[in-house]
Amino acid sequence: MAGMASKTIQVSLPGELSGYIQRMVRGGRYQDSSEVVREALRRMEAAELANELNQFERAFAGGHDRTETEEDTKRVVAAVHAGRRK
């Protein structure tokens, strides 16, 4: 996390998620529970960004040989917003 300030927060987890975190740490893959949560959040963010990109690409599918219209822009914005609401 070079260059990023850390902030401590408290999160309540059900037993199965807490147990999973403990198993990941005991297994040696992560140093501590915070590292597990940070990795999970990074992956969640990456998945959301990939989904937004997919929505964007689908909105423009087939439009590479013509000029972008205002309607095209509206479809892209709607697709991105729809992807964020999921």
C-alpha cells in the first residue's frame, strides 16, 4: 500500500467468513486478517471495473465504422449506471 494512508475500521463478519479469514492466515498465504480483507476488496473493485468496461464495450459494439451520436453516449451512460446498480 505504498503511498496510501491507512484507516482502521471495524467490520462484523459471520462465523464462516471469519473462519475463512483465519484459515487463510494460518495457511500462510496472508500475514494477517487485514491483508485478507484488503485483497478481497481489491479483487471486488477489479471485478466491478471489469464489468463496467464490459458494459461500455457492449454499448459501443458494432459502432466502430461510424461517428458517435448523442444517442450512443446516452446508451453508454445508461449501461454503466445499470452495471453499478447490480
